[in-house]
Amino acid sequence: MSYADTFDAGLDAAALFDLDKPAGESRIVVAMSGGVDSSVVAALAAASGAEVIGITLQLYDYGAATGRKGACCAGDDISDARSVSDKLGIAHYVFDHESAFREDVVEQFADEYLAGRTPVPCIRCNMGPKFTDLFRMARELGADCLATGHYVQRIMGPAGSQLHRAVDASRDQSYFLYATTQDQLDYLRFPLGGLPKTQVRELAEQAGLRNAAKPDSQDICFVPDGDYAKIVKSLRPEGGTPGNIVHAATGEVLGQHQGIVHYTVGQRRGLDIGGQPEPLYVIGLDAGSHEVKVGPKLMLAVKEATLIETNRIGPIPDAPLTAKVRSLAKPVPITLEGALGDGATVSIRFGSPEFGVAPGQAAVIYSGERVIGGGWIEETVRAA
């Protein structure tokens, strides 16, 4: 008896993958991180009747990650992915990409922090080791598509495939995928984009997957305890160089710090500055002088941001646009100035001042629920 006969997902599994030919004649490669989401995608792919191959990229030290829960692509996660594949009766391959991940993601993360910027390594990972290398492998294996456990939707529009936010807004991951190219999007499938997380866990239990109750990762995979500064200083010891905490408006020295890697724009806690008439926030970081510039919340207000290395997915509609500058932020109205895409530099003007916008972050642009594209924030213009 095949797995398709034993796992009734209550869904049209084949339709979730939008294949161009019968499932029985198709091959699906599934990116398996070891988490519940990608495991359910593999189960749905197997239930569709297609030939399924699971691929896991080992991205960082296996030994150091063993025993950690809710991580990704190392340690027990690889064991979970292998166990799920065995249960589903699908092939599973693990590829060592630790050196590429360290160079393209981890070291760049450290360099960005050292430069006083606020990096988003999950986007870099999707742009680099995950998508670029997985695409090459999937095509070499003759797959009809590459499926992942991301909570986004791929919807066909008049001009081709479009990237849309997930139905479950609390799980939406579109912010992290704005750099997806049109060619990649045509090949990608996101079977979970139309499902709530609760249903995904129910499917995992119905499928008998051992990681059905596995907790979601809450931190950057290579920073399990949330101590970014420790990681940065281990790679770039100069990140611990002491310096002054300076008032951004008056230039007055208010205190000292033990390295700018301990701070990000918008931060309030950890400044250890007393005797001020109002709460102070990190307004900016000067990597050259090792200064942490602080000021009242009003100084965080930004009216404009310059985006570099921009990407565009499909045509830009003649409709109001919004943007997110953080993954958990709500999209806010913007005006786009310049030709988005092909790595061009553009500007976005916020309809009203936006707070906590920092160089190094990504700004992702939407038209309704559709992702138009985005870019890296290079610099900002204060509203006051």
C-alpha cells in the first residue's frame, strides 16, 4: 500500500503543487529543514502520488546544534528530516553547505553589525544557500518543481506567477522572500500558504510525523540564545571596542558602552543612562568613531529611505503601494520614486513618519496582498 493510500489529508494534495502534468508522472523536490512545516510539505507531496525527493542543507556545525529544539538545518533537525523521509518512503539527501553559509550569511551578518547596521540574515540565506543551490540541485534531479514550507502564496496572475502574503497573517513570511526572482517563483511551490498553522500541525499528527509537536524556531538559527553580540565578537573581536554614548542632538557624552554590536537603532533597554528628562533611544551608530547616538523617540521618525540592490516581481500596478520595514510590522502607505528592480537604487517616501527604520534592514513593497519586490535600506531621512 502506498503512502498516498494511508494518509488522507482531506485536501487535494496534487492541486497544492499546481503541476503541469499528472502527479504520477511528476517529480517534486522538497526543501526539508527538519521542522514540522517542511515535513508536512513532504507528506503532502508524497500523498499527491508524485515521486518525491527531500533535500536538507546542513548549514552550520552539526555537533554544536545537537540537542537544540526549534533550530534549522543542523543537529537533531537533520535527524528529524531523515526520519520523516523514511516514514514517507521518499529519498532524502543531505548536502554540507556550512562553508558557503558561513561566508555568505554568518560573516556578512557580523560585518553588518560591525558597521552599525541592522542585518536580516534570513533574507540573505534565502537569496544564497537555500534558493540558489536548492534550485540548481532540483533542476539537476529533473524535478518539476521545488516545494518549501514557507507561509506565502504563489498565485497566477495575468502576467504570470505572483507572490502573495499567506492566508494566516500571523505566519506570513513574505518579508523574507521579496528577493525571489521571477524564474525562481515560476519553479517554486508553497503548499502551506493557504493553510493556518493549526491545520498544518493537525496534518503532521494525522501523517504520524515524529516532529508534529516540534516548537517553531524563534531565533536566528545560528544565534540560538539571542545573543547576537557574542556571535559577532567571536568572529570580529573588534566589535567589542568601547566608545561613548552621545546625545544625537547636543553632542553631549552621556556614558560609555562596550561595543556598538550591543546596540541597534530603536533600542531603548541596556543604555544604562540615568537623570534624563525623557526616555532615550538609539538613534544611530557611528562605526568609525565607535559612538552610540541616542535621543528622544521623536528623533527616530523617518520620512524617506533609500533602497539599494532592489528586486521586482512582475509588473508594478497603478495602485496604492505599501511597505514593511520589519518582518512583524504592518505595511504602511508609501510613494515609490525610481524604477524598482534589476539591482537599481530607489527611494520610498512614507505617508506618515515611520519609526525604527534602520540601514541594513529590508523594505518590502506590496500592492494589497501581492509582493512587488523590495531592497536593502541604505540610508534614511529623518522626519524631524
